[in-house]
Amino acid sequence: PTLKLDMLAPANGFAHENAHDALADVEATIFLARLIRDRAPAVWDSLIPLSDKAEVQARVLSGQPLCLVQYHMGRPTVLPVVGCGQSPDNPTMLGVFDLTKDPEPLLQMDVDGLVKAMQGPDRAIRTVTSNKMPAVVDMSLGPDFGIAAMEVARRASQIVQDGSFAARVGQALAQRYPPWPAAEVVEARMYEGFPSRADEGRMQAFHAASWPERAEIVETLEDDRLRELGRRIVFLEQPNVLRPELRQGLDAWLQNRLKGRDGVEAGRTIRDALADLESIVVTETNAAALHDIGLWLGSQQPQGIERETSQG
């Protein structure tokens, strides 16, 4: 079995001659999607709604047994499952119980025991993430799991009715997958959310405006990430159009980025670049370039940083 597009598409009748070309890959994906839609409509109709994370959460937390398909190292695992908990720190993270296993031993476990039950290839509790379109579909689409339907239903009911078990599973999920620490620099926050429609319009207006107008538009942005990045663009190109207090704050930002700050990772500093330069072996072919780079880095050093290289 393979999930590789350049093998699946030709095997199913698509002339995939330009595999890995962007447009050809899109066309091959559309071809396969239509094939699934037309020849396996029940599968298609069950999967498509899962692009909405609210639908995923509703299904998993419905208390009904579901068929879960997961892939690891190219191998599919198909299991009957039932939702058994939700992380209190990250609502998109859900626990599901493998109904081929007897739930009785786990129902009395503490949080640490449940964390262990989430580990290993034969784990009893698996994790699904609602914003990653997990394949949790109707049991009728699954294979014969080798266990009677009545027993699957009994185990699911036993799990669903134990509210304290669900709470402990949620705590175990939070303990096993703690949330990422808050980012200290705006560049690391770019995936926190999409701009609003209003901000999208303001960004377009920003790029079409004069520099004084851009300085005004930036301050109307709702998203503080966009506001910060917009201010930087104006500061680096036309700082004089910014209000003095903003310019002063951005001066401090630039010095921090060049010199670095204790405990804050924000990209390569001048000191880092000089150290990298020192590590390069000088040869006849690169000596002149290294000399010029060293001179340029030296000219960029903020006041207070001593030269740390002999280059140049």
C-alpha cells in the first residue's frame, strides 16, 4: 500500500507525466478526489464534513462508537473507538478509547497511569486532533473488528457513563501534550490565527499608500502582530513619518535584535554572525569575500559590542 500521489494517480488512470510539478499535482489530486466521490460516495460524504473541527468534536464526543483510521510510517490502523476525554488546555485535542480492549482495568487508573496508556503501538487510548481532519467515520464503513457489535456498544457505554474517567483522560492529555509556551517575538506568532477581513483590506491599502499614509494605516490594524510588523516596515524605510515615541521604541527593538537579549531567541545577532565567520576556513577562493563580510559586520555592530573576529 502507498499514499504517494505520483503512484496512486497513474494506477487509477491519470496521466501523471509531470509528477511534482505544482499544477500537475493539483490536477492529480482533483482527479483522485472525484474518483473517490463518484465510486465511494459513502466514504466521501463521511469524510468531507470533518474539515470542520466543530464536526470532529461533535462526532468524537457524541458517545457513539466510531471507526478511526490512522496512518503511521505508511501503515494504516483501523479501530473501533469512542471518545473518552478532551484536554482542558487545548480543546482541539481529544482522547479516544480502543474498543477492542477491555476498559475495566483503565477505568480505575490515575492520571499518571493514563498517560502511560497513551503510549506505545498497542496503546488503549489514542489522540485525535480536531483541526487536522482525523478520519473518524461511521462504524458501518469499518471492517470486521473480530468483536461482537453488542460488546463494542457495551464497552462504549461503560466508558461514556464514567464522567470522572473522562476528566482524568483530559488531565492526562494536558500532561502528555502541554501547550507551547507563549512566543516572545512576533515572528514566532504568525500561526496564531488569520487576519480579519477588515485587516486584509487595510493591508492592501497599506501597500498602495504613501509612507505618511502607511504610518496612519498601521495604527488602525486590529491584529497586534500585523501592527508590529507594519511599524517595522515603516521604521526601516521612512522612520521620520512615525511618531517620536514609536520611533524610540523601534530603535530599542533594532538594538535588541542586533545585540540579542538574555533568554530571548530572535534570530542571528551580530555576535552570532561574527562567530560563524570565525568558524569558516579561509582559502584562496573565499578570503576576499570573508574579508568584505567581516568589514560589513563590523560596521553594523551596535555601540558596546567589541569585535570578536580578526576578519578584516
